[in-house]
Amino acid sequence: MEAPILIQLPDGRLAMQSPDGPQAIQIAPCFPWKDPLHYLSFRNDKNEELYFLKSLEELSPESQKILQAEMTQHTGIFVIESIQILRKEIELRCWEVTTTQGKRSFQTELDEWPRQLPDGSFLIEDLFGDLYAVNSLKNLDPTSQRLFWPLIG
């Protein structure tokens, strides 16, 4: 089956285009859950699988943006808008950031590096398994870019 085209319905629900018109869908993450933008089941209102997405790369760039926005909103991924502090402490990196959901502090292990996703964004997992995303380096202020760059450069 060809990869679906995702759209946002006027009422805010996520939908995929079908030959019969847009069909509202729900997203069900599948194992392994470590990467929230891989292995997703797109299901209709009867909980029937309409499409199984192995990787975000299967979708068009526009559909990728729609899916990422939906997943960020509904899966507890914190989107980092700026980084105020990023320092090393005994075997840990300590972060103080501003996210779309407000200010947050978290820690990562020194050997835990941001993972670059196919769309160029970065995913960070803290010690408790919470996920943080940097959608675009260009959207970060110069101080945040300077702090983040050594982790990805």
C-alpha cells in the first residue's frame, strides 16, 4: 500500500486521504516505543488498522510535519524552544530549558547523545525516559545553538 497523505480536519482531528475522501484516524504506537516516530499504526474509529508506518521517511515532507505536530501534542514529547543552562556534573548532563509546555529541568547521561531524526530534528531522552525534541536548530536562539552544537557537531 502506498504511504498515506495526512491532513488536519477542520475540527482538529488527524486524517488520511483515501479514495473516498478524508478518513479520521487515531495513532497507536507499536513496539519498540523508544522512538515515537517509528512503528505507528493508523487506525479508524472501529480500531481497524488502515496503515502501518515503519518510519517517518515513508511520508511526504508535509505529512511528516503534520504527524510530528500531532505526536508532539499527544505523546508527551517536550519541544525545546530555548536552552538556558547545559552543564556537566558527575556522569550527567543537566539541562534547564524552555519548552512549548513551559520551563523544565532534566538530566541525561553523559554518553546519551541527541538522536537526529530523518527530518533533521533531534530527540533527547532523559534519565526517566521523558522525550525532548529540538525541531530545528534554526529556531533556537544563538545562546541555545551554542550550547547544543557540541552535542551534535
